[in-house]
Amino acid sequence: MQVTLGMDFAGDGPTVVLLPALSSISTREEMRPLLDRLTPSFRVVTGDWPGFGDQARPRIDWTPQALSAFLDWFLSEMVGPPYGIVAAGHAAGYALALP
């Protein structure tokens, strides 16, 4: 199944990834104030988690394994190393579990 994700890319410099909380009311927009402050010095990438955010939310069983796989894909295909991560709420657990 294809899932549309909301993403934002801004700024130049070393890359920082902003991960919003995993919540039915959270979107990448909660990270906007931090994105705005970082863009003068960093390339900032933020995106909604699949099944969350401001795009269509298909009914898929977003298990912890599926969300981990998504984060691996997002970081390798949409961001690319090296990068730093700032994660809100439960997103921090997924960031800490990265290899």
C-alpha cells in the first residue's frame, strides 16, 4: 500500500532530523518553531510518522516493528548520513533504538 507522508526540508549545513511525537494529534508542525531556529545553521528535515500527521491516514496496523522499519527507510532514503536527531515523546524510543 502506498502511504503519502508530509515532509519538510529547509536550510543548509549539517543535517538535523526532527521527529514529532507519535500521537494522533501530533504532526511535523509541532517541530516548526525549532525548525525555524535551526535553519540558519543546519539542513533540517522533518516528517510525519505514517498513519499520523496531516495527510490521509490509511488503516494499517502500525506495529512497533513497522514504525522502526519506516524510520530506518526515512533516514536512509530521505535523509542520508550523517545527521543528528531531535525526537519528541515516544519518537525518542525509536531514535534511541537505532543501530
